[in-house]
Amino acid sequence: MHNIRGPCFLMFFILFPAKVASLENGLARTPPMGWMSWGYYMCGDTCDTNPGRCLNENLILSVADTFYNEGYQEAGFEYIIIDDCWSEKRRDANGRLVANKERFPRGMKFLADYIHARGMKFGMYTNIAEVTCMHYPGSKNFFKLDAQTFADWGVDYLKVDGCFIKEESFLNTAYIELGRYLNKTGRPIVYSCSWPYYLKYIHNKHVNYSPIAKHCNLWRNFHDVSLEWPAVVNIIKHYADQYPKLVSHHGPGHWNDPDMLILGTGELTQSQTRVQLAVYAMMSAPLLLSCDIKHITPYEKELLLNLDLIAIAQDPLGIMATPVAITDLVIMYVKKHLPMKGDKIHSYSFALVNLDKFKRRMSFKAEDYGLNSVDGYTVMDVFSKVYFRNVTVSDLIVADVPPDDVVLYTLFPL
């Protein structure tokens, strides 16, 4: 970037203040944490035949109550987000979206108020086409009206899909336009885009992340997670492979989103649960659960409320950990974060991830990854919360990592 000074630089901001302001809403300074309906409940509109997967008012209230009563809110899980299939199939006489009257009889403003009264935040979903991915009303031709409707309802987070858009050019303008209308409402609304996913996987186009990072708080880059371990592995491998292209656009206010956590679904072993949480925390990724909140196991709850793990995930620096591939299935992630000793010596975390089917011995020396505290470091096992060793930067740290598992250490400077 050129180093511009003087009258020309000042004139730019005088002439274009609205445009500049629209690029940064000041939100999502750390990755969002919470719950989202889609991964587990999917469309959830067949409540008579499938009541266990019903997307309705009672479900959202139960998630809010669980977060509030069982410590999730204090750990940082604050967003409760309704995905597709929440509306009537037609807009009202004034063109406004309407919540499904059977499943959400008291409407979305009621849910928002209920969630806000408990100190949490409310999220919703739309699509930039004329219909959503599941053929409910989309927002095309209604961006201004829908933005104001979401604001009037008290929405704090909006996930915006991109199904059924045939023109690449519309993707590149619609997300910007809708985001500006959201900002113009004056209500702070975290803006989650699927823009890069549709460019790459539907339109087969190169993705320029610069405008996406300017106009969106987070964005989906890759396929939806499904409720199975191989899908999680594919996501992990994708982001490790794409790290060089993604890292420069990732940070406070602007996050790569690898999709939802599938804890609480019964599909992961304890070790696989550790892997998904550890990798997402190291990536500074959003931590959005999608499950029947009542089916989270005691062990899963213990992991989700592990504040040492959450501190890595929510670190204010927002650094996306560097993946160091030992093999295609064995990866070490290295992340610099707070707290610091003085103003120069950071703490670091190392996640030793084994996606292979055999136990792997993994090792590292702190000095090989830029750690330079002359007084050394104390090493904490994040999952057990045990400080088990002090090391110098040249000491070898070794761990035997079982199959489909992870060892996660944080090194604090002494």
C-alpha cells in the first residue's frame, strides 16, 4: 500500500465518508459464539411428522434458557441464530416478511426481546435471491425493507445465503448493497456472508477476499458441515491447505467461517470432539453449535465451558493459527496470543492434531516457531488445565497423540 499523506488523503474522506463508514461496523471483534439451527434441525418445518427436529418458538426459548441457566452465556456463547424456513411462504400485504404463524406464534420480536432480556443476542437468516435455499421468501428486490424489518425485530446477527443466483456479478454487488442497508438502519447487526462459497463452488470463479473482508464480518468459504466425522476432517484439511490465501483477510471484525460445531449430536467420539474444538479455537473461528442442546454430554459441556480453551478461541488479537503439516493427516497448529510478558513476549499455543488411524509421536522446540523468552515458558495442558512443565526455548516438547485426537498446549512466558 502506498504511504499517502496531505490534502489528497484528506479530500478522499471528505468526498466519500458514507462509503468508508459502510465498510466497518465495529462488530465481531472476536469470533461469534453461540448456536445455529441449520446443521442439526435443517429446515425443521415438518413438526407433525418429525417433532424431534422441529424449528419453532419452543426450541429457541429452550436454547436461550439453557445458555442462560447452565453457564454457556458466561463462557461467551451469546448468539442464538435461526436459519432457513422460519417464515410464512408469502410476504404480507405491505411486502414484509412474516414469521410462520404456527411455529412462531408470537413472532420474531418476541424471541429477540426474550433473548435480549437474558443478556444474549438474536440472529436470523435470509438469501439474496428471490427465494431462500429451501424456497421460502428471499430478499432480492427487498433489501432495504428487509434490513429495516430485521432491525425493527431486534436482530443482532444476519446470515445471508446465496442460493439460486445465476449471475456472478449479482453476488459481487448484492452482498455489498444489503450490508449497506443493514448499516443504514442504525442497528448493530453482525453480517455473515456466503459470498465466497458461491463464487468458488457454484460459479467456479476466483475469489478476491479483499472486498469480502471489507463488507462482511464473517464468511463461509467451504461446503456445509454434515453430521459426520469425515465432513469435519475435510473442513480441517481444506483450511490448512488454503491458509496462505485466507490468513491476510482474517482478524478482528472479519472471520473465515468453517461452519458449525457438531457437538451434542452423538456423531463424534470424545477425541473427535476435542479435535474440532481445538482446531476451531486455534483458527479463531466462530464457535456456533448446532444440536439438540439437551443432548450435550457432560464431557462435551466440560469442553465447551473450558475457559482456557475459550481464551485461545476468543483472543483479542484474532490470529489464525499457522498450520505446519507433518503429513496430510498430521498437522501442528501454532498460534500467538495474549497474555504478554511486557510488551514484546507473547504466549503461544500448539495444537498437535492427528487425523490418522495410528498413534503419532509429535514434537517441537519453542525456538523453532519464534518464541524467544530468555526466562523460558511454563506449559499448560489445555484440556486437563494442568501446568506440567517449565521449558527453555531449546527444550524438546514431545507428545504421543492417539488416532483422531489432539494434544493442546499453551506456553506462557515466565
